Amino acid sequence: MANAPTFGLLDEVVADPEVTDIAVTCDGRVWADRGSGMREHQLRVPFRSPQVVREYATQLCAQLGRRLDDASPIADASTVDGVRVHAVIAPLVPQGAALSIRLPSDTALALPQLARHAMFPMAWLPVLQGLVHGRATILVTGGTGSGKTTLVKALLAECDADERVVTVEEVRELGDFGHRNHVSLMAREANVEGAGAVSLADLVKATLRMRPDRVVLGECRGEEIVDLLRAFNSGHRGGMTTLHADNVARVPPRLVSLGLLAGVAPEAMAMMAEDAFDAVLHVERTDGRRRIAQIGRLESRGGRLQGVPLAQWSGMGEPWYAPEWLQFLMRWGMAEPAQSARPYFDTD
């Protein structure tokens, strides 16, 4: 993990607090995402040729301790403050080189602020707070750039100040979210000799010896999911993680496929996941606007894991609620049937 690099020609874009992603194409065009999708950015001093783009990518990766050359034409690198760099050069990119940079957000918003920014209906604010305070284990799903990390940071900000929170990440995206009893663990790739690697699975196991109140895995991408589920199912409730998925219903196939990487049968994975996760929060990004589109849960039915939406919101108007919504609220002590039937239950 390297310190912050010098971005040179891209400094003016990197310094823009609204920019979350930067892409440089082979011809030297620069594209920046300020929350509404990629838009071309005209540099004051442009990249003059594909060769300049390649040299820039090579030097940037070198600052981050990664090789980028004919022998290693793909490089992934990151900094201690969460900047991620991905570069590919010829022959894999015939035109020369392609560069992608993901920038972390400097601002951590609390749940009330996210509600005011219309990331979810204000009526869901006590629901989300209740899940955290009730020590529900939460799975946040969505696509790239949909706001998963933003939501997890806001949820973690609701934790009691004295709780010990241990986070595990490949890239330090969660950062310091204002919690004083927080330990951040970072995975490490092997060195050039192929030694020294520390995987996410290794770190998840290590968290259990650190007396955590909550274990948080930045993103489930491989067989570490099995170690995480075992941790959640061994009494470490109140944890969180994120997963790439299209909606609540598509979560089970993703979990099952990750379980197969670790040699866990689908039936066993179904039982582990149902026991581990109390709530699924699915986030989406439409026209640059991020929102919680679904709240759901996982159920194992006949040995098959299913994702069940309990509430849905289009971003406008009132949310839709399934009949099981009331039971879900009562499970976490957030409603009594008599007082919640009207505001929460909708059969239309």
C-alpha cells in the first residue's frame, strides 16, 4: 500500500472534490465522473500521444509500487487513502494504454444527511437506525458506483462509540468514519518473489482474535465469504459487507457462486447465508442519483436460497411494501401492529 502519488497532468481533475472516477483513453482523451456519468474533460495541458499516455500510466504505477511493462501489461494499485489505479498497456490494448482511477469521497455522510439527499425515504431512517442499534447483520448490494460504501459508512456511524469495529478491505475505502474504537485491516498482494501475500480470508479469521463487536468486510469477491459467514454465525452479530448484485432476488446466485469457489455446496451455503444475514439493502444509481431501491431478506426454501424484497422505492413517491414488512419491523422492535399497519403496510 503506497502513499499518495503525484498525478501531474491529471492533478486538476483529481483535485476536484466532485470527481469520483477518471478514465484516460489511448488517444489521450480524459473522462471524469462528477456524479452524473462520464463526461469528457479538457485538460489545460493534454496528453499529446498514445505513447505519452503509456509513459504516464507506467510512471504512476511505479509510484504506487507496481510494475507496468511488456512482461506485466496489467497493473492494479492503491494508496493508503483509498485511491485505486488500474492500467492496461499493449499488446492487451493495441492502441497503446488505458487508465482508470477511482477516487475516494472525502465526506462521510450520516444517515439523516443521506435521507435529506433523498438516498432513501425519510420514513426509512428509523428502520436503518433500528437495524444498526439492534445489531442486525447487513448485506449491502448494488453495482459499481451505486453508493454501497457510502451507505456502509453511514450505517457504521450509527454504532455505539465504545463498540470495537474491525474492518477488512483490499483497498481502504471505508477510511476513518469517525469511530474511535476502529481497527482497519488491509489485504496484501504477494511480492515479486511470490511471497508475503495476506488474503481477505486470512484477515477475516484474524478479526476473531481481536475481540470485535462488529466485523465489516468491505466487499465480498471470493472464498472469504465463507469465513465471514462463519464469523457472523458464531456470535459476531451486527457486522456488514457489500456484494455486487443487480437486485435482492439476484443475491442468492452470487453468494452460491462465491461459496462454490470455497468448495461449499449450494445447500450448505443457503443455510449459512440465511442464518448470517438479517437484512439486504440494495442500492442503485440512476441518472447520477443514488438510492436504496430495495430492502429485503434471504430465505432458504427447500435447500434453495431466495432473496425476498420486503420494500421497494423508485426514488419518487411512496415506497411499496410486502405483507411481511410489518413482521420484519417487529422483529427488530421498530413497530407494533396496531400503530404501524397504516403507515407501513400497502397491498396495492
